[in-house]
Amino acid sequence: MTTAPDKLPVLLSVDNVSLSFGGVKAIRGVSFDIEEGEIRAIIGPNGAGKTSMLNVINGFYHPQEGTITYRGRPRRRMKPHDAAASGIARTFQNVALFKGMTTLDNIMSGRTLKMHANFLFQMVRFGPALAEEVAHRRRVEDIIDFLEIAAIRKIAVGKLPYGLQKRVELGRALAMEPQLLLLDEPMAGMNLEEKEDMCRFILDVREEFGTTIALIEHDMGVVMDISDRVVVLDHGEKIADGTPDDVRKNQAVIDAYLGVPH
């Protein structure tokens, strides 16, 4: 297992966060942190509150209780575009791409927040806007090469196999140059070869770009192989938090999720 150095600075902390929808408590007083440069897994059975937690972190949901502290600044309410501007990017459990657009254009859309030229100049691709677009396109081409998808750069993503669509979505998130990358079930629906490729790219993203990664994943082999630390949720509550080895041996996790006999 690849491990990050011990006692890294904390990039984001979740402090006593609770989230309810009417009478349904999705998250109940959960606390954990994400250290800079680590791969942090969030696991648990269906309905445990994992995706709700990612939605709280990137500002899609606002918790009724508790605080998210990101880069040393506490916040209770943040909108998704503010989270993106502050360096938080994410992918989704169900691929959320522009199916009629090419791979190149989908990844290019991840650069939108970094484009500052006059809108009219952008429309006519003139002057500073053209120079800016060229620079951003160069960055996108680097990401395409990094993800080994040059052969599909001009293909509409709706025509691509599912595994490649997930890779394009990862590319779009990387185009935002995030400090914290949230991955919601990046291996879902993939065959073994596609999972191996995605694992390699996730590790390479951490290694090449220094990106901190938090991921939700149901494949325990993947979680145990690539994660530095794992937090386990069950019915909205945290039941374990530690290294993969610690979590694997935790009886509460075995009973609630792993299903290994006593």
C-alpha cells in the first residue's frame, strides 16, 4: 500500500456535522479530517451518508449543525461554485458530462473558472481572449496526455465506453487544478482492467500534482490498496476511523459492512 507521510497538515476538517432532510437524519455528529497530500477513503453500506458528506464538503448541502474548516478557515455555508473557486473539485457517482461535446471540450469546460478575459472577446476569440484560450488548451492537452486519452480527444463523450467516460470526468476535475479532489465511486461499473487503470491514475494524480483526494468507494480491495486512512459511516454515524489495517480489523466495521465472520 502507498502511504503518505505521517502528521501532515490538515487541509479540511469536519467538526460535529449533522444533516437532516425533514425527519431523516443523513449525517449524525460526524467528525474527521483530511490531511494534505493523502488519499482519504469514506466507506460504508448504502444509505450510510457518504455522498451526503461529499455534498456538504463541496457546499451543495449546508449542515444544520457543525462546521467545515477548509485551509484554516471555518465555514458553515458555501455554494458549490465558491467551493470550486477555492480549490475543491469533484466527480459524481453517475457520470455528469456533456454527452454531445468532445472529450477535449468537456475537459476544457473545467477551465471556465480560470478564464478572465472579456466575455465579448471570448465569443469572437480575439486578442487577450485568444491568447488565454491557447494557454488553457495547452493545459488541457497535458491532462489528456496524462490520462492517456489522446485517441479520443475529438470524440463525443456520449459515444465512449463507460470506463473512458469516467476518465474524461476525472480529466475535467483535474482541469480545475484542485487542491482537494472529491471522487464519488470512481470505480463504479468498471471491469477489472478499468479499475486497475483508474487506481493508477488516482495514485499518479497525488504523486504528480500533489492533489489531496477524498473518495467514496465500495471495492474494498481498492480502498485497502490505495488509501492512507479510512473513515467508516453507518446510518449517518462514524463507527471507525484509521488506517486500512485498523479499519479492516475493527469489529464494528465487520458487523456493519465487511461481513467477515467473527
